[in-house]
Amino acid sequence: MTFNDYQLRAKSTDIYPSNHALDCHVHGLNNEAGEVAGKYAKEIRDKVENNPQDVTKEIGDVLWFCAMICNYYGVPMEDVMRQNIEKLESRKQRGKIGGSGDDR
């Protein structure tokens, strides 16, 4: 499955009201990212390894919300991925992969 296939199929499961979709999707993304972090925090706290499926379920939810935000803006996820890799490779080539700031 490609990311664009995923994005199209995931769209059919979006039940958020269209007049608040972006708000719901952005807040949902934040919540799910927090759940990924929470799984890791519990590993540290409890000094145990979680089943990888525990984290991948949450990452899947993060992916779903990313797809919905891309849908809102009319952007294919594969375009986002391509742009991100190009940005990172450019930073690496210029010795700017570390540090902070959007325009490195």
C-alpha cells in the first residue's frame, strides 16, 4: 500500500464534522502523539519493554490524523514525504542537520 492509497482509504473512515474537521484532526494528532510518548514513558518507568504492537497502534493513529490534515489541505501524503526527505538531505549535505530553526 502506498501512502496515497492509505490516505484515500483512511478518508472514508473520517467521521468528524466538516465544520470542525481541521480543529479535531490537529488536536487528535497531538493526543495520539502524546499516547506514543506515554507508551515509551511507561517503558522507562516500569523498566520493561512494551510489545511493539502497543506503540505501532498509536503510530497508526498518528498516521491517520496526518492523512486527514493532508486531505484538508489537498496535499498527497507522498508529496509531504518527498518534500521532507529533500529538506533533510539538503540539510545533511550542508552540514545543517543538527540545530534548530525551520530554515537551516
